[in-house]
Amino acid sequence: MPTTSPALLTPDALQELASEFLGADVVTDTGLDTPFEDLGLDSLAVLELLSLLEQRFPIEVEDELAETLKTPAALLDHVNGQLAGAPTAPAPVGHTENEVVIAAPLDDVWAITNDVAGWPNLFSEYAEADILGRDGDTVTFRLTMHPDENGTRWSWVSQRTADVATRTVRAQRVETGPFEFMDIHWSYEEVPGGTRMRWAQDFAMKPGAPVDTAGMTARIDANSPVQMALIKERIEARVGAGPAGTAPAGEA
């Protein structure tokens, strides 16, 4: 599972804290090696500063540190040394599950949805699907989306492996972009009225991504039903118009 390390203490953050709670400057023109005593801070003020830091960071502060940490530089080194060795916390992981029942035989739904090159005719979001390679039941491909509201055409490489015996597909992004990882499990099942297709997605966003994991979870949960409804509509129209996997006249 991906992890995130605690953020390190910067000189600017230390100065902000000292200014707000002590009314003191610890970052000066003379540098970070100026003794606290020369900055007008006695050991009690340094101890208070350390206590404030302990409230904000996963560190432990002992009273005697106020006597041994003589400069802002020494304090920064001590705090960041603890942070660098602190246990990492699990990064939040997103999970979504969505499904749709398509009024078509399982073999037809399987064949059409696993024809990756034809995805632009199934999904409204994909402009291009280029096959980069095949290895048995595994296909590597590049997806390119239609331009977004800013004119950006997002594109990435993915890989999927289909298991016809279990009617399942495992897929993941190879070029992860803003994701730490993105894994997708497709499953198909015959049910009264047709075929149930289910997508389960597990993912996490990188720090600094345009949207966090919770936000991406909401986006996927909103978009997946839209795409599934469109796929259902197009497959039902396609299968009803001709042999399995045959597009109606006029559909590219």
C-alpha cells in the first residue's frame, strides 16, 4: 500500500510559528546559526517553541532539549531528523464499485467490451484507443480522451488481461499520471434479462495531484454509471441490429 511521509519543518514554517506565538524572529539576516540567546529567546521560550512543534508534528520533545538546542539550525535538524525516521502513514486508497445489466448475451457483451480498439465507439470520453502490443490474453494500449474544458487531451498507457474461463479482466495503468496506482477489475455474469457487468476500481492519488483520492472517488462514482448506461445502450442497439459484435449500418 502506498505511504506518505510527514512533511519536514521548513525555516519559513518555524519563523511563522515563532512570530505568531512568541513574537520573535528566528530567521534573520545573520542566518540560522545565530544562538537563540542572541535572538532574545531564553530556554523557556525555546521549550515553548518545541512544545508547539510537538503539537503539530509526530515528534517527541524532552525538556532538556531546550538547553542543548542552541540555534534555529540545530532545532530544525533535530525536528527533521525525527520526522525523517517517523513511521509512514498509509496513503488514503479509493475504491468504487459500479454495475449495469445489459440486455444481451454474455458472449456478445464480453466480445464487444474487450475489443479495446473499439472503445471510442462505446465510451463517450475516449477519442482514441491505440493497441501497442499483445501477449497472449494481455493487451497493452494507449487511451486518449477528448479535450477537456481547457483543451487538454489526457492520454496514458494501460494494460489488461482477460480470463475468458472466469469472465474476469484485470487492468491497471502503466503510465499512472496523477495516480499512485489504478487497478480495475471487470467481471461479467449471466443474470435474468442479460449480462451483469461490474467494475471495481482501487486507486490512490499522488501528493500534489489536481484532485485528492476522495475527490477522485466521487468523480469515478459519478462518471462510471454514465459510461455504463451508454455502453448498455450501444451494445443493446448493436446486438439487436445484427450478429454478435457487428455494428449497425452507419456506426464506425
